[in-house]
Amino acid sequence: MKQYNVTGMSCAACQTRVEKAVNAIDGVTSCAVSLLTNSMGVEGDVSPEAVISAVEKAGYGASLKDGDSTSGTVNTPKADALADKESPALLRRLILSLCFMIPLMYLSMGGVMWDWPLPSFIKDNPMTVGLTELLLAAIIMVINQKFFINGVRGLVHLSPNMDTLVSLGSAASFGYSVYILFAMSSDLTAGNTAAAHHALHGLYFESAAMILTLITVGKLLEARAKGKTTNALRSLMDLAPQTATLIRNGKEVTVPVSEVRRGDTFVVRPGESIPVDGIVTQGISAVNESALTGESIPVDKTVGDGVSAATINQSGHLLCEATRVGEDTTLSQIIRMVSDAAATKAPIAKVADKVSGVFVPVVMGIALVTLAVWLMAGQTAGYALARAISVLVISCPCALGLATPVAIMVGNGVGAKNGILFKAAVSLEETGRADIVVLDKTGTITEGKPHVTDILSARERGEEDMMRLVFALESMSEHPLSRAITEWSEAADIKRLPVTNFSAIPGRGLQGEIQGQMVYGGNAAFIRSKTKIPQNVSDVADAWAGEGKTPLFFTTDKEFLGCVAVADIIKEDSAAAIQELREMGLRVIMLTGDNRATAEAIGRQAGVDEVVAGVLPDGKESVIRELQTFGKVIMVGDGINDAPALTRADVGIAIGAGADVAIDAADVVVVNSRLSDVTAAIRLSRATLRNIHENLFWAFIYNVIGIPLAAGVWIPLFGWELEPMFGAAAMSLSSFCVVTNALRLNFARIRNPKAYRRKRKSEGQLLTVSQNINQTNENESEEKAMEKTLKIEGMMCPRCEAHVKKALEAVEGVVSATADHTADTAVVTLSAPVDNAVLKAAVEADGYTVIDIL
């Protein structure tokens, strides 16, 4: 997506006009214009020159945002690009306007209507009063000439906007008052001074000036409120350090951060911000990463750990190697992602855009009808004109145009502060509409790596004595289960004993000599080949297996040692987060490739509604597609193995992204590895949706009530009459109210478990779907179970393969057999269950050794 700055827009009608002009260019696939940030995002095969030309022909200005005009490369937004440049200019205009508005109001309202004191040379001559009012009003109109310039430009390009309405209302008041002034001169010429004094009450110079002044007040309030919507993004930009301390030729050199290159070595002292992303090469410290993750607890860093730009080194002295610099740092990616999201448009905004596109012409038509009706009703031209002007100045397309983007901008900012990144406005909207949440097991619900969960010692000397031997044996292996035992033992400060004659038996276990005795560890089948497993240990191990744990058995050549259970445990916050998802009215399904027994054990611990097991990565996408027939689906995964499912889901959430926030397959990226952040993302989306609905309601209802009131519809019934200046005041506040309401999102309770709940949809059909998926997976597993793979030692050539094949095919129940001496395997296809011992005996009778049967 290429991003552009757009100038000259004043309301939602302008926004719609620019979008329409750009979308008409051949090659443009989508265009989203943001009135809030005066920016535009364009996708498609089109040159920047063509886009800029189309915008200029529509009557506005455009330029590439922080990019090269030929390449269209978009860099990370800079803080000064989001600086509030509009408010100071509006404040100056307002102060100048008030300097002339106050005497004008004193003269027109106080002096003429309420007989307040005036100099005699003014008070005694009605023409002097009128000319003074004209002069003061004209000065205010010149001060606020921008309304007239933009309004006339809109009319010339056949795209009238809010400024057109304001300028028409002000100009009509001024023009009618000039006409009355000429009529007064005729009365004075005829010597009718009383009639001239009475005509002063028909002047609308103060209305012409007050309309512009009040709209400027509203614009100022709106600009300041809009400025606050980008506070979160600006605060992220302000975090970026300006300098870095590099090691060059053995000396410390302070340079601008823009000069840091990948591979440079930089120093970070306690209390300093880390300038770029890197890897710690020397030192130990605690780093505060709250700026990126929202997590206030510092994270310990040591050699080999990654660090990110804008995080703060709190304690130790660190030496790091730069790995990501400039636009590639995590901070820059987050800023770019939040900025890109603001440049996109939520589907909910389409209704407001359609209305905005025809709003101004319709209002102009209503004003003309109002004028005609009151004239036909016998009212004076001044009275009818006042009603028409009220219609023009009370109508506000801005509130409609701002209703959605301000809420999206604030919502994105709140998410960024909490380590939740929405890639587009549609992601922020759709997340809160979901009915089903599908969670990947490994790394999402669970830690993603095995841990020691239980230890059962059969030795009289106890657990620690047993674990010395177990630790020594397992420390020799790099297997994930071995690493889990090694980490546990090191944390328990167990002494490592020396091991000799170590060997690993694939698929079975380990063996080695420790303190003069052979020690064996592995699965039950391997240990049973060495010794007898006590029944009580076997029973406990079976119970562990039923809980989704992997039991590992250990023995020496003299005695049985015991059993250790290893499992991928669920994260601390997973069960609570899943319970919160259910209380929020969502159906929670765990999707995993594990066998059903293990998956259901984890599912029970986590508290999910349904478990879909035995699904391979390429099959997850089809499961998501089937679930989508019953509602909108969120898929939560790691963003790598789950890419097809994340892409297929209505909303894909990648959890635990860390520094890799630019995950293509995900719509939402959660920096931390906490499932509770997923619940926070959903609450934030729901809060944003609620806020958008409130804004749209206010924007629509304001015009629905205000326009008939201004037109005088209620005068015959209730006598309700609205003067043009009060209509202008109402218009000036409407957009301010919408923007201020959006700012309330900064206080959204996205971490409150009781916030933003709703009732669940019917579950019956969904249960059936889950059961059908599981049954299909079980059938596929049974079909696969009719094949067995034998690991065989001793095959040296194709002749050996033929011997093994012949031996296996001679076994009753074996349909066919294929042997491969290069892989040391043989695969048999069975027509009926065949005991592993029978297959093993057939092969070994031919002189080969069967190591394992899978």
C-alpha cells in the first residue's frame, strides 16, 4: 500500500470525493481516505503521479507520505507528521475573529436591540450603524476566508462540502443584509428615519460573522480532540532513541541512531534506552519492555537473548550486536502497522460514506425548499432566508465522516500500548463480532516445550538420589524430553555425574555407564527388556499417560530406579483466559495434531468447550472452513505452522510474536505469549464497535433532529424557532462531541473479565460439527494404523530387502511389504491386526534385527 498526504479536505464529503476520484483510475484496486489524519492509502498497479493528478483534478492536494516519488517506498511515519499543526492556526483565526466579533455583537445586539450605550454619532445615524456592522462582518469574513475558498472550489469541481454550506450561509446573510442596507438608504433619502431605524433589526451581519466564528470554535475543539487520538502513536515515536554508543576501534563513540548498521556493537548502560534491535553478546540485565508489550515487569536478559529498540535497560551493563536497524526494528514495524491500520477503512464506515457522498447537495436542496415554502406561506424574505440559512449551517457531514475513523485510531493506539496490533481497521471491527475461537494447542494454550511434571522414585534413598543418575544420563542427549529433565535438574542444583559408554537407541531410549553401573532410560518397552517394571509404577505411569503426559522409565543393571513424567504444560493464564472467553459468549475449540487422549487431557485442564484432535497442519484450514458455516471464527496460533488456518479464519491472531510482529498470515499480532491478551483484543474490538455505533447514532440523529428544527417544521406546532447563529453553534459542537466520545476508548476496561460480555449462540449444531471432525480424524487414524513401519538393522543391499520382504509377506494378515536398506526400514500393509512380536520373529528368523515397530 502506498500512502499519501491529502490537503484541502474539510468534511466527509471531501473524503468521499477524493476516494471516488482515485478509485476511477485504471489499476487502482482499493483506496481509503482518512479525514482524521488527512491521509490516503492506495493499493494497485498505478503510478504516484496518476494518483496525485486525480486528487488535484478533484480540487485537493496530494503528495507521497515520507516516500520517494518514483519508487513509492513508504517509510515509518515521523512524529512531526502527526503534530497538531491545525490547532495553532485555528486559534489565531479565532482570536482575531473575536477581536472584531465582540464589538459587532455589542453594536448589533446590545446597541440596536437592547439600547445599550453607543456614541451619539453612531447611534443617531442608522446608516452609520449599518455600515459599521458591514465593515466588522467583512473583516471577520476575510479572516475566515478559508471557508469561502474551499467552499467555492468545491462548487467549481461539483463536489460541495461542509465549507460550501458554511460559506453559503454566511454569504447569504451578508448579501441579504447589504440589500437591507440599500433599502435603508432609500428610506433615509425619503426622510423616513423611523423606518430606517426599524430596518436595522432586519440586518444579519452579526449572523454572517457569528456563523464563521462559531464554526471556527468547533473546528478548534475538533482539531485538539483529533490530535489526542494520535497520542498513542506519537508516544511510540517519541520512544525511539536519537543516539547510540558504538564500539569502534576499541573506543566508545556516540553517533546518531541513523548511522548504526547491522553488525555494529553498541553499549547500553543502566537507565538508557536500547537504540536498535540486537542480541546481547556480553552482560546480564533486566530490561523494561513495557513500551512494546504493555508488560510492566522487567525481563531478564543474558548472552544470546534478543533486545528491542526503545526498551529500557534497568540494571546491568550490556554489550549488544545490532541485528535490525532503521525501518526494520520492532518499534518501527509497530509504528508502521498502527499507521497503516489508520489508513484503512472499516466496513461499518461504508454506510456513513454513502450518506456523506450525497449529504451536502441534499442539504442545499432542503434549504432551497425551506426558503420557497416560507415565502409561499406569506413570510417575509428575511424570515424565510433565516430559516434556509439555519438549515445550511446546522447540517454537519463532518460528524458522519469522523464517527468511525476516530474510534479506529484510538482503538489501535490502545491496542499498541498493550502489545496488541491490528493490521487493518477491518481486523479491529471483525474481532469483536466473532462467535467461535479456535486455539492451537502447542505454544498457544501450552508452553510449547516439555517440562518435568511428576517424579516417582522406587529407591529407598529417595528422589534426589535417583535424579542424580537420571540427570547424568539425560544430559548426554539433545532430545526435547532429555532437555526438559536437564533443565529441571539444573534448576534443582543437582550435581552432574560423569557418564561413559553412552549410546542412544532411536525410538527407545538411552544407556550409559555411571559410577560403575549401567543405567538405562526410555519407554516402557525398552525398560521391560532390561528389568521388570513394578505394577504400582506401571499403574501410576498409565494414569499419567491418561493426563497427556509422557512417562519415562529408568533402571540400572541392578535395580529399578523409578519413573519421570514429562509434558507440555499449559500456561499459567490459559485456563483463566479460556474461562473469560466462554463468559464473553464465545465457543472455544482446541485444535491439535496430537492423539485424542492427550488432547482431551489438555482440553480438560484448560477448560475448552470442544477438542478437535489428530489434525495435521494442512488439515486445520478445512476445519476452520467447516466451522465458519456456524459463525465468524477467530483462529489463534503461532503464525508459522498455522499460517493456512490463520489466513482462512475471519480473524487470524498470531500470539507470542515477540520481535517478529510482521507476520503476514495474521490479521492481529499479539506481542506477548499470553492468551489473556487475546481476550483483551476481543474486548477492545467490542468497545471500539460500541463506540462507533454511538458515534454514528449521534451523527445521524443530530442531523435528523437538527435539520427539521432549523427548517422551522416545529414552528406551527410548538413554536420552536432556531436562529442561524445557534444553528452554527450546534454544528460546531457536533464533530467535537463525536471525537470526544471516541477518546473515551482510552479508558476501556480491556483487562476486566466482566466487561463486554454477551450471550452465546446455539451450540447444538456446532457440537455436531466437532464430533464429525473428530470421527473423520479417528477413521483416518485407523486407516493409518493398518500400516506398520519396522526399524531393522542388518540390511546391506537389495538382496537383503528381498529377503525381508519375503519373510514379512509370509506372515498371515500382511497384504504387502516394502523394505529399504538405505533407510533401514520396512513398511507392511495389513488386512487384519498382527502382533508386533510375530512381525519381529519373522524378520529375525532371517538373521536381521528389529529395533522398533511404529
